[in-house]
Amino acid sequence: MPNPAEVEHVDFTAALIAEGPGDTTGSPTRIRGGWCVAGIDDSALLLDEDLQVAARFAPPDGVDLTGASEDEEIFRGHESVVSEDGRWAAFAGFGQIAAVGVEGEIVWQTRHPHMRDAWSESFPGAVVFPADRDQLWAFVPVQGGNDEEDGAEFLERWVIDLAEGRVLSRMYAGYFEPGLVIHSSGRILGTGSSDGHMQYGDWTRWTDSDAEVIAKADAIPVDLHQDRNRWLASEFGRPVIGRFDGADPIRFYDVMDDDDPFDYGTGCFASEHQVLVPRRQQHEIEHALLDV
């Protein structure tokens, strides 16, 4: 990995090599052999490597994925994911998580209290399909032992057998906010949170019965390299690149001019040795390609 002081700014061009369906929204999630993305109609889509639709799941009827409280407006939005074989989909809302089969039938669901961030805004739980098995990992908000609290205090990872529709195990998972990053192996997860002043990020290797934090950063996890050794995070919008072998992370903004008018966005690994990050200035967006 080069010294950040040696990084040079160069012009580059990009060519469109594939284009997905136009009725999608949000950022795609990388899985083995393709991508998951949400539709503008709240459906969950599985795209192949050429960004063609391999499977589409509508949100299940009768399942409230918005959530509401007596003195607050209804909260919009949810998170969704499709298994890599296209057999299952899961939807995580603010007060409910549900998994469905290929015919849209609900195979498992649960209700839960609201989870709130440092600004008291509600956000949904999270769902992950580990590779090579008919299981769902649902990160479910849990109230804990304080009955006076009206919201969840932490998250638990529930392992669900989708073929039988039952919970196999539950494990404490701490606290993290939306933006779960999962490696395509379905075993390494990046989670982050913020208290408004500091940002916190963990990279955790999960097994069926245990969890091991393998790296920490004062930044929000954004992407994982497919070599499973490098990670990308965003420290208040600026890219940070680290390794799980303990090497010091590279903070590219250390070599940027203070007068740089751009705010770097989240980004992703574009190739083995390159990271693509958007640079925003008001309503205009450019992209920077970083050599890592």
C-alpha cells in the first residue's frame, strides 16, 4: 500500500459497461454472483453480474414495514435483501422483520420495538443471508430489561431456519445504525454508529455461535475488498482505507488541500488496487479514483 504523500491527482475517464433496471433506488448490496437492490415500489431485486433482474420480490401483504407511534409521524423506508440463489427475500422495517419465499408467502416474521439513533430518529433492523444455507440472520432491535424505555436498547442476531420457519439461536449484537456492510462470504460484517461528535466502526467475523471483532475504526464502514483483508470506511465523508492485518490505515484527506471544495462521499473498491469515491460540491458530483 503506497504512502498517501505519494498519491497524485490525475484525470481519468470511465465507460458505461452495464446498466440495470430504471425502477430501482438506493445503493446496491454486493453478494456472490450479483447484487441486491431495492425497487421504487419497495420490492427487493436480485441482479446478476450484468445487472439484469434475476429475481424480484414484492413486500409481503399485511406486514407493516413503516412503523408508527402514537405521538409521531409514520416512519418511511425499510431494508431488504435477496438470497444469492433467488429462493428467499427478507424485509426489515422499523417495527417488523419478515422473510418470504418465491411465491411471496411469509415463511417467518417478528415484531420489535423501535431502534433510535443519537438524534432520536427511528431506523429499521437489518437482514443478511449467509452464504450456502437456507438461513436468515436478522439483527432484531430488543428492548432489554428496562421496562420504562419505550424503544429498543440493543440488537440481537437471530439465526432463522427458513425451511422450517423457526429461530435456531439468539446472540447479543450490540448497537449499530443502518448501512450494514456484508462480505460476499456472508461472514464478515461492517457496522457503524455516531453520537453526533464521533463515529465508530467495527468489522466483525460471525460464526453460527460466536462473533469476533477483527478491526475497529473511528469511521463508518463502507465496503470490503473481495480479498477479505482490506476495508473502506468514511470518516465524516472522507475515505479511510485499512487492513485486517494491523497495518495503519490510510486517510487520503491527510494529503488533500484544506481549500479543496469537495466533500468526498462513501465510495467502493473498483478493482484490486483502486477505490472509486464521489466528490460532491453542492448539486454537482465528480468522481475520484484512488490508488491503494
